Amino acid sequence: MTPILRLFAAERPRFILWSPVGVMLGIAAYFMPENEPPVWLGVAMPAGGIVLLALLWRWRWRWRWMILPFLLFSIGFAAAQGRAHLVATPLLTGELDDRAVEGTIDEIEPVEERLKLVLSHPAIQGIVPEKTPLRIRVSFRNDGGDWRVGDRVRLVATLYPLPQQSMPGSYDFARHFYFRSIGGNGYAMHPPEVIESGARSGFTDWLNNLRHAIGEDMRSHMPGATGAVAAAMTVGETGPIPAADKMLLRDAGLAHMLAIAGLHLGIVAGIIFFNVRLLLTLWPALALRMPVKKIAAALALMSALIYLLLAGRPIPAQRAFIMVAFLFTAVLLDRRGVTLRTLAIAAMFLLLAFPEAMFGASFQMSFAATLAIVSLFETFGRRMHIGASWWRRIASHAVGIITTSLAATLATAPFVLYNFNRFAIFGLVANMAVIPLATFVIMPGVVLSLLLMPLGLQQIGYIPLRYGTQWMLDMAAWVTALPHSALHLPAPSDAGLAAASFGLLWLCLMSQRWRLLGVPVMALGLATLTLHVPPDVLISGDARQVMVHTGGGHYAMLKGSGRSFTVQSWLRAEGEEELAPLDDADADCDDNGCSYRRNGHRLLLAGKKLDGEALDALCRKRADVLVAWRYLRYTKCTGPKQLVGRRQLEMYGAHALWFDADGMRVDYGRPLGHDKRPWQAPPGDDL
């Protein structure tokens, strides 16, 4: 047997840990093509894998292991395809102005001074039922009205199709909303009118109303951003947090504190477990006759479930609950709880139930951090235990905070850069200060306020909660004030992220020394960000924003406002902090539009008020690109080589252009087969 085969043979007991990876590859294979795969493929592949496995079951084990990866891949593909068809909804394909809308409130999402309502089974003026989305999302200015989940409401709203990618390769919001069965977004100038209060009732509606009421109570009794942050850490409503404070926590490496996950759920369950166990042991007669530890474990598991429901069941919290459930079930059965196998089971459950979650930052970062921490303690846990005396226990706790924070920071770095294009240099320092604060002040305040809420005494719990969240914000402000506290970088490529993910998996899932090969693979994946070539021109899907590269190596606006979400996402993707002024040497603008030159190429941008004759004159000018929010025809526009008109933007979405000595390259926000995926509706007008 060769050395490589011997190493693989030694790793055989850990092969089961790679099962979620096979499922993830199958999910990726479903989402990657531009056209929708045939339905029969999702049925035939797993069925064929099962048949092959049954036929080879009596053969040598190595043949069975060759079929299992294909079977896992097939299951992931089938799960993704099945989920896409399960949540299917009609999509709006055009803008609808001032339409009367009725619907039942499914969700209430507060966002600073506005409310966003998700309405189920809406009736939209002028849209036949078979073309009406199952759910739509409408925002309006919050005037303090009383709306509850389950109410039937009426409003006049302007509705839009699902938002497309802001630039080629960016996050696909249409896919995100489609998998929530939302087929359109919009806004209303006036708050909705309740036409039937409590039109629908049930446990889910009651729970959502309770979550919203708890969040409102916390925000009303705690000043400034502290109430919004406390509500986010209690019921998961992050929308009301001011954007400046969100950015502050993100740049300090503390954004994970707002996403309810393993840290929050583990602390809550731990508080209940240790306090119940302590109280029961204070009664010697009971402690000697009853399984105190198991009673405390059962109550801790129940409290974790309640907290999961109150938090709105986000993906990281579901992963954390599965692991907490294994931990306390192991206590009840006198077994070992949290292991890498537990994490693999949690990953398999979530991937099969919500395949689309694999592309979300919360799923990626939650599992990466947990994988690194669990692997670290499985490998070095005993060495990190310094001793039994009180000061040695404190030292062990400090070492644990430092090592787990460092492991989580390094493990999530590829995903942080890929999704947010930021890396907090002093995030380790901030986490070392805030994690003990969350453990001993903030989360105990959350638990105390929830326990006292039925008695109307929740404000007692708000005291430590208010001070704890304020201290956390102060720590974030101090860290971000340090020089070069956050790096703004372009994202690694898709291939780079895949390489970094594989390196992390190899490092954490393998047991022999060759696991260290994962480190250079991760570094190689991260290094792909240095290969990023910034586009020379970025054009939004509605041509309202056009951003261009300046001679100084930064970006400036040729058209539109730099404060829009689209432009801010462009800057973040290119690793830029702010816009530069437009240099007259790069662009020449007048009432008819702008002329931009770069690397020997010329782009013409038509002005808003350009009349027909002026547009015809512009069409006759020689240029490489003409951009106009008009319907441009190649038969009339004979001067420019590339037309970016209204029809092209409707068909292909946002445009990115690169100019170099060899010519021009164009990439699109909507792939050419955009109408072949269920979440990408073809452009058109709803009637």
C-alpha cells in the first residue's frame, strides 16, 4: 500500500464527516447552470445511486464508498430542485403604479423609521389570480399604528419585480426572495388600513406578534441604539438598528453579536442549566434522591427551544439548537455531546431542509466558526486545561476565549471578505472584551427580562441589558477609532472561495498531520483577491447610476447619487471606502450627456432630457459604447459598437465593462438564460 493510501486508510473513520460536503456539491450543481435543469434529472440521479449501491452492497467496501459520494451529490441536487419547486410563486415582471392591494400580514419587519410587511395571498388590482405572487413585501413609513400578524389589510402601493443583481457576480436578491415565496416588492405612501383584525390566527401568528411586541417594548424602554441592539439579540430584529451602529459593529468585528447563533443560544442554555442545577443542589434531600443534572439539562433544552422560536428560527440558531439538543440529550443519556459528527448532522439537516441557505453569509460563517472551534477543542482541548485551582481556571477561561476567537476569526475570514469585503484588524481584541461581557452581563439580562416579562417586571432585566449593550457599542467605537482598524478589500473569486472552503474542511476534518496542507490551500484561495481586475464602467439595471474608474485609480459617479444602495454595494465590492471627484480629464459632460474616455476607448452617456434629434446625432457619433435609458435600435445607432439601451438593460440587467488595449469586455447581471430559472422572471409588463 502506498503512503497516500495508508493515510486515506487512517482517515477512514472520519469519512462520514465529509457527507455534508457531497450534499453541498450537489446543491451547487443545481444553482450554477444558467438554465433550469430538467425535473427528471433530480429524480433519476438519486434513484440511480440507490440502485447502484444496492447492487454493489455485497461487494468489497471500496466499491460501495465509490457510489456513496455520487449518492450524496444526487441527494443535494434533488433537495435543491425540489425546494425550488416547493416554494414556487408567480413573479411580477413589470412596474405597477398605485395599485390597490389587499393581503394578510405574514411578517412584520421594522427597519429604522419604516415597517416592511410581508403579505400572503394578496389581491392586486389588475392582476389575475394565477399571475399573482403568493407573497409580496411592502414598506411604508411607520406612524405608530397597530398592525399584527394575521390581520387583513388594504393599501395603495407601487410594486416592482424582484431586485436583480446590482452588478455581475453580486448577491442574487431575486433568488433570496423567491425562496421565501415572495414574488414582488414595493412601497406605499400611506400606512395600510386594517379591514379585518385577526383574520387568521394560529400559534405561528401568535408567536410572531409576541416577538414583535417584545422588540417594541425593548426599543421603547432603552434609549438610543441600545434598545435596538438588545432587541436584535433577543428576538432577532436587526432592522431598527441605525445604519451607523451596524457599520460600527461590523468594522469592529462584532457584527456576529447581532445574529443569534451558537454564542447566544449556548449562553442562554448554560445559564438555565447551571442555575437550575445550583438551586436544586441547595436542597440536599432533593439532590440525593433526584437526577438533578438531568432535570437541569431538560429545562435548559426547553429554554433553548423557546429562545430559538423567539429569535425567529434563523439558520445559525437552528444549527446551534441542533448541537445544544445533542449536548443535553447526551447529558440525559450519560453520553458525550458536541462533536464534529454532531455538526455534520446539523449541516445535513439544514442543507436538506433549506438548500438555498448554503449561499447565505450567516450559514457560511456560522458553520465555519463552529467547525474551527469544535475541531480545535477536539485536538487541543486537554492541553488548554491548565489546572484545577481558581486562578488556573481563570487562566484556562482566558486561553479558551483567545483561542476560540482567533480560530473563529481566521475560519470566517474568507466568507467575511467574500460577502462584506471588510476585515476587522482588531476584531480579536474586540471579541476578547465583548464575549465575557455577553456571557456575564448581556445574555443574563436577556434571560432575566424574558423570565420577568409575564409579571410585568421585565425592566429589571433591562438594567444589565442596557448597560451591557452600551458598553459593547462603546468598545466597537473605540476599536474602530484605531488607525487602519478595518481593511476594505475586493472579494476573492468564486474559485478562490471554493479553495479556501476546501482548505478549511481539510484542516478541520482530517486527523493526520497532512491536515496542515489545508492552511496553504486556504491562503491560496484568499490570494485570489489580488487577481481582481476592477471594471472601468458599472451601469445599474435601470441606468440611473453609472460609475466609472478615474485616472487616479478610484471611482467617480458619471450619473446618479453615490448614496444609493447600488452604488454603495459597488464600492464595497471593489474595496473602496468612498467616491472620488470626477476628473475633467476623464469625462466631459454637458446638457446632452457625458463623454468618458479610458484606455483609448470612448463611452457616450445620453442625458435625461435629450430629444429625438439630439439622440439621433449622438447615435451617429463614433464611440465604443452608448448608454441611454431609451429603446435603441442598431439600424439607427450605427456609430457606437455596443448599445446599452433600455431593452438591453431589461434583458441583461446591470452591465460591467472593461476597456483595455485588446478591446472591450462586457459582463451582465442577468445571464443570457435568465428566463430559464424560476426566480428570474423575463422582463415584461403586468396588465
